[in-house]
Amino acid sequence: MFNHILSSYSKAVSLRRLLQVEVSRHNFYSRKKSFATAMAEALDKLEQEREAKRIAKEAEDKAVKEANRLKRTLKRKKWVDWKAQDEEDAANGKKRAPFDPADRIKRKKCAILLSYCGANYYGMQRNPGMQTIEEELFKAMLKHKWITEDSFEQVQIACFQRAARTDKGVSAARQVCSVKLPEELDLDAFNKDLPEQIRLFGVERVTKGFNAKDQCNARTYTYTLPTIAFAAFDDQLDQETYRIPIERQEKVSATLKLYEGTKNFHNFTSKKNFLDPSAKRFIMSFTCSAPFLSPQSIEFVTLKVKGQSFMLHQIRKMVGLAIAIVRGNTTTATLERALTEERLDLPMAPGLGLVLDTVHYERYNDRYGNDGIHKPLTWAEQEEQVTQFIEKYIYSNIYKTEAEQRNMLDWLSTLHFHSYDTRRDEPAKNNSEDDDGEE
């Protein structure tokens, strides 16, 4: 009897303990669930606060940006008290200038196709006191009221932007610029007020946000030079009679191909070091044409390089090193080292043969070229005129100047002065500015 009671009591105690454990587990999971819910609510609240702060910061930044824009606009504008000005002019016997209707002409963003021979000009970009391509262009635009006087003084008002810059003596076959222009334009009359070395061949309406430099996804340059540049450095040859052998042509092509791809070109420009991200450039293709004779019976070839963008002196240094390799002044090992972190002494070819050939807008054309409003910027209708201009003014100048002044032969005589080895000068500073063109 006693054992039965003890057994029943033990079972009751065990059941009680089991119930206590279950209750404890229930309370634990309830507390755990409450804690998880509280954490989720706290995180949601924190995320909402962060989002509110972000929106407030964006609104503040936008307000500051707009205030700075208005501030710059007010600085540009010349606010005049016309009543006081009229009284002063009357006292001095002067009259206020009549209203210029050109100030009220509606202008829209356009892309213009420009060709020019850079001989006798100090580059494309405007430079006070210097004869430049842009100065001639702006003078003609002002005369024909394509731009206002304020825009002539500050071309940023007309949203002017060139696709690529060119240095003294460098020509452009198909330069593109963006600028706000009137809807009705007389290109024939306009070109009559430009020097014969500069011609505007086409104008196309573009999107409001179009920028000739930013929307350009690739640029093609050509470099035309006499084939004697690739002869062995120790050969005594005549420029007029030299004809490049086929095996040497193949060596030229093989050397140029070494530049293709994404590489670090810090040795092919100035003020950039190996760690500067902007020193990396993508070369899509670098080829050499078949040899041909100029009117002066000198054999030439044309090198053509296409890349996303180029730095200061990059193309001329690429050509200079390629010539040195083919001639035997150095080897391809120098080119391989030049693409590493070493600072090397590399030659730079003359600027005479360099031409900005084409600027490419494939992405823009794919997006807007067939939208029914805008035309693709391929300039197919103007190609015949452009080709005639190139032959008459650009290439003829290269052939004639080379025959008379022998720029390439003079430069070749300096190749042996280069060490093609580590430079002893100070390391370049970081310079992230994108030149977007050969200067």
C-alpha cells in the first residue's frame, strides 16, 4: 500500500515538473517572440529615420546647388539702372544702343560637323591673343547672329563644347561640337566668312542634354608619315626613292597591335603616375594602311588608332616608340616595360601627321538616332564634301610640308639620344583630369 502511494506521489511530482518545464518553455518562446518583434519594429523605425534624413539631405543639397547656380547667373549678368544710365548718357551726349533682335532669337541645342587644317593655328581651343580655330568660328557665328555678344564673350552661355581638343598644327577631319543655335541657318553664307582652311559642313538638332564630349564613346585619330621612318636606323637611304618591304610592313602592324586593349599609359603622357586611375585607356584598334605615293613621289602610310579617349601627347608617344622599335633603336621589351610602373624615357613623334579623323556616337545614335525627332550623328550626307576638303587642305599640307621641311627625317636623327630606360626625374603627381584628346 505504501509503495503504491509513493509511486503515485512520484508520478505527480514528475508531472508537475514536466508542466513547469512546459510553462517555462512557453514563457521563453513568448519572450523570444516579443523580443524579435520589438527588434523588427526598432529596425523599421531606424530605417524610416535614415530614409527621412536622406530625403532631407537631398532636398538641402538640391537647394544649395540651385542657390549656387542662381548666384553664378547673377554674377554673369550685368544689372544696370537704365534710368540712371540714360541720365548719365544724356549728360555725356550719348544714346543707349538699340535693342538687338538677335538676343530674342530662339536657340536649340545642335551638333555641328567641323573640318579644319591646323597649320598656322595655335590649336582648336580659344586662347586670348592667339589665332585659334574656335576664335574664327565664334567671330563668324557672332557676325551671322548665331550667338549673342554675351555668348561670344562667354561661350558657356551658348552651351558650347568640343568633342576633342587639338594642339598647334594638328588638323581635324570630322570634329564635332555642341552649341545652341537658331533654327534657320545659312551654311553657305556662314562658310564665306570663315578662312578657307576651316569649314562647317553640317548641323543637326540633338537632345537638350547632349554634350559633344560626354556623349562621345570613341575617337579615331590618324597619323600619316613617310615610310622611310620605319627603315633600319643604320641604313643610308633617300626619302624620295625608299619603298617599304612587305616584311617591314608586317613588323609595323605587329608592333602597333601590342597597344590594343586596356593598358596603363602613364609613360605616354605627362603629369600622371602609374597609380592614377585615369592613366588606364582602352585602345580598340591600331592599324597601318597600305603604302601609297604622295604627289611629290614620297611613299607614305597612314596609321589609324581608335580608342575611348586619349591623353596629352599619348598618340604621338605611341607612334614614336613604335617607330623606334621597328627601326631597331629599341625592342618590344621597352614597350612592355612602358606599360608597367616604371618611368621610362620615350620619344614623341612630330605633330605634323596627326589628324582627328572621327568622333563616334554609337550609343547616342542607338538611343536617339531613330526616334523620329533626331538624326544619327553619322554625317553620311556630308561625307563627299568632307573627303574633298581633307584631300585638298589636310593631307596635301602634310605631304607638302614633309617634302619641303623634312620634319620626320629631322626627328629621326634624334632617336638615338633617348635611353629608353628608367627616367631620373621626379615622379609625376596624381592628375585625374581626362584630357579627352591629343594636345
